Amino acid sequence: MEFPVDKRRQDIYHWLSAPDYRPKHWNARTERAGDTGSWLLQGVSFLEWKSEAQSFLWLHGKPGAGKTVLCSTIIEELINHSLVIAYFYFDYHSKDIQPHGVLCALIEQLSSKCTSIPDSLEKLFSAYADSRRPPAPDELKSTLKAIICSFKNVYIVFDALDECPSRSEFLKLLEEIHGWNLDHLHLLATSRKEQDIEETLSGLVSREVFMDEHLVGGDIQVHVSRILDNDVKFSRCSAEMKENIQTTLMKDAHGMFRWVVCQLDALRRCRSLAALEKALTCLPKTLYETYDRILLDISEDYRQDALNLLQWLAFSARTLSLSEAVDLLAIEHDTENGPLFDPNRRLWNPHDILTICSSLVTIMDPNVQLHDGEDILTEDSIVYQAQFPELGEVSLAHFSVREYLVSEHLRIGDNKMSYYHFNKKLADTFIAKACLAYLLQFDKHGCIDDNTRTSYPLSLYAAQYWIFHVQPDNDEDPTLHRLIMALLQPEEAVYSNWLKLWNPDRQWEGNLHRMKCSPIYYMSMAGLRTVSNSLLTKGSDVNIWEGHYGNALQAASFHGHDAVVRLLLEKGMDVNVKGGQFGSALQAAAKQGHTTLLRLLLENGSDIN
């Protein structure tokens, strides 16, 4: 049972700023068919996990086995029995989610089940109320432990450990939580059986279940039956044809839900009985072969849009809203002067994204309601309005899609297929250029207001994450470098407007009137040496007193950017300049444990006293 969110709780939860853990659960639970998963819920391993002291159940399976849907089934089972539960779904594109965010999400969920705000959380919030700075990890751990101890039994579920962006850090956190030795704490995790995960969990888990095809096969059969019985696209099939479809799919599925889902998507697009019968005789054997066919079927007119969208979805820093996806497709990349946002390129119907990339992409849409097994769009959800980002979220349909897009299999394929191959560096460079092009349209003073983020849905992402995509090894790209320098003009409107949308130095502030610092300060903080050098060559003053860290050197030192620190010292910055959050660059580096940087600062005369 969750208690109402009063003003005080609301303030605390806003301060915690936990990643939203709910949408993926809502989406996954709608994909469950009938009583699928009963083999686990009624099995000995699960039942004893619920009752044993200090229990830890690890559920693992191969890619596409249906682990996330099964995880949502487990969560619903625990909720329906009024048990105290917290959960978190990892996924590959949540690159900004660190253990800190997971702790905040768990604290928010468990505290919402307390009749009043837990004392430990109240004290933590009060200690930071004035600064509104985020709490330290150790303080979050202590708070979480105290809240767990206030309940008789607590169940915590983690899905897709293998997709956790900071996996090694989170596995250490999991070891630490398990090391609390709380008899009433029950942990459950799902993942693929990968070496580092297995090595960590082998000493923690009390039980494990492998989702082999014999266990999952019955669930796949129920899913196929539901689609064949309820999907209007199969309504013209005879009972004999439906049985043939089911038999053929079950024979070749080998426990892979994802493979079956893709084949059903392909079969439902057949426009005649003959076409359906032919398709059944030549189904692709593997998931990668399935993805090959999907790419080859993309219309020549939409190949560029498909590639653009796939790069964004594979390496975006977070899940994108459907409105953001529409605007990223409205950026024209093949212009004489580089990328350019053109609002006339916006899709009239955002859901056409699904027709561009077929089964490779999915939309989690709050306006889509499940009716007799078929997704039905409400009237409001099929009309594009940029001011309504709540149209839903768009993502790759499965983690295996991203693995396929960067795979050697695709790279060495024929030209029509290898066209879609990319790697992280290429995608990051592409996304960074798009973000900068989007921001450069805001070139007038006063054009940023409270409505900008809804009228231009991609504006917040572009402002917040363009630096994230400009990695130190790609900031030398000529076009990208030109776009960055065009933005970093401190006297121009584009620079002020970027910082009104998102100030990297004062992320906790939520207004449009933040203090702004010099470009060299932000680039030092980001660790972009090539850009920093260009700014210094143009005469940027490194000795300006500014920002949360006091100066560029301290900002670079706190974030561990050795190359930028060395550059600043070469340009004459005083290594012992005082002030800022930590007093000196040496203290800032020490605070974060950057040992290599500490040696560099000491070698350049930093005063240890």
C-alpha cells in the first residue's frame, strides 16, 4: 500500500530525483498473456525464495527469452499479495543512471509505503535542504538500510543486470546490500548468464533458475495462441492455418520469445493466404537473420531516416519521448552548412516511426490501450502536437537490436545491410552534431521561455546531453568542432539560451535564469581538450573566478580530466589558486580519488598544505 504524497514527501522525492522506474514495468506487464510465468510462480524455487531468510534468486536466460516480461509478472505477484516491494528495470540506453539513482528509486518506493516519512529520510533531506545538492552515496545506503529495517519483510527486484550501464559499480553495490545480512530482505535479479555477473552472484545467490526452452515453451505457445485468436490481421485465417502457424513457430522458436514476436509481426503483414503460406516455408532461422530481412525491407525513401533514428535509439543517454524522436528526424543532415533543423520535416503522425523501422522499434504509449490482444490508438494519440511529449516513449524493441546494429555480422553484410552498421563513436558524433544544430536555432535573445521545452521537445535533451555525446576522442571532427565553437560564443544569444535550458554547473536549479560561466569553464568541466585549447587560443581567460568549483582548473580536477588540467597549467594557470567548493584543485582531485591527477598537480607545484 502506498500513502498519499503530501507536500513534504513531494519536496523530498523531487530532491531525490530518482529515475522513473514505472514506465518499463507498465509496458512489460501489458505483454503478459494469460497465466504465462505460472511455472515459476508456482515452483519451489520462487516459493521458498519468498519465505527463506536472506534469500537471493537469480533468474537467467539467453537473449530474447522473455526475462523482462517474466520479471514484471513476479513484481505483480508480489504487489497483489500486498508485500513490501521495490524494483528497478535496467536498460542499455539509460547511460546517466548510476547506482546513486537506483538507491534513490528504491528509497522513494519503500518510503512511499510508510505511514509517515521515515526519520532517516527526513534527517537526510533536512541536512541538504539549503543547498539542494544530491546526497552522498554512503548516506543513501544508510537511509535505504534504515527504511528496510522498519518493515517485517522487503522484496527488491532488479531486471536486466546485463544492461546496466555502470555494471561493475552496481554489482559492488549489490554485494554491499547483500552484505547487510538482513534476514527479512529478499533479493531477485534477472540477466543473461555473463561471466562478470556470474562471478559476482555465485557467492550471493541462494537459488537460481535457468529459463531454458522447456520452461519457456509453454509461455510462448500461450502468447502465440493469444495473438492468433485476437489480432484482427489473423481473423481471416482458418483454424487449420492458425494451427499450422503455431506449430511452425513453436518448432523453430527454441525458447526465444523475441524471435517469435518478430515472425508474427512479419506474418501479420502478409496480404494473401498464398503469401502467408510462402512466408511460413522460409522463416529466418536466427534473430540476426530476422533483423537482416527487416532492414532489407525498409523503403529506399526512408533508409536515411531509419539509420538516423537507429543511431539515436542505440546510443541516446536516456529513453526518448515520441515527440523528441519526431524532432530528431526533422534535422536535415545533408545541407551545405551542416545539420539544420527544419520543422517542416516533422512527421504528421508520430506513429509512422513504426512503419519506418518496423519490428526494430517500439513505442510505449500512455494513450494506447490493450483491447482483446490488439493495440488500439485513441484519437488523441494519432494527431501530432509537439507540445504534448506525453504521447509516449520510443526505444529499440529489444537489447539484441542494438547488439545487432553494432555487430560484425552487419558490418560485413552486403551494401544494403552494412549501410545500417555503426559503432558508438560514429553514433555519438552524429547525435552531438544533431543536438548542436537543434540548439543553434535559438539565436535570438528572449526566445527561450517556459513553453520552449514543449514547443521544441528535443531542446532539453540537446542542451543537457550534447556534451555527453562529444567524447574526448571525437571532438576533433571538423564539422562537430565548428558547431561547438558556434555555440560557445559568450556574447551571443545561442550561448545564453543553451544555459537557460540547461546549465551543467548548476543542474539542481529548475529555472530559466541561471548564472552563466565562461565557455572554458564548462569545457574544462566536460574534459574536452581540443575545444578547450581552441578557446584558450582565442584568448579565454583561465583565471576567472566563477562557478560552483571556483575556476576551470578545479572543475577539471574534480572530474578527473588529466589532459585538460595539463593544458590549463601549460597555459599559465596558477596551480594553487584558492576558493571554490573544495578550496583548491588538489583538494578537488583528492575528494574524488583521482590519484594520477594528484601526482600531476604535485609535480606542477601544488601546495599539499
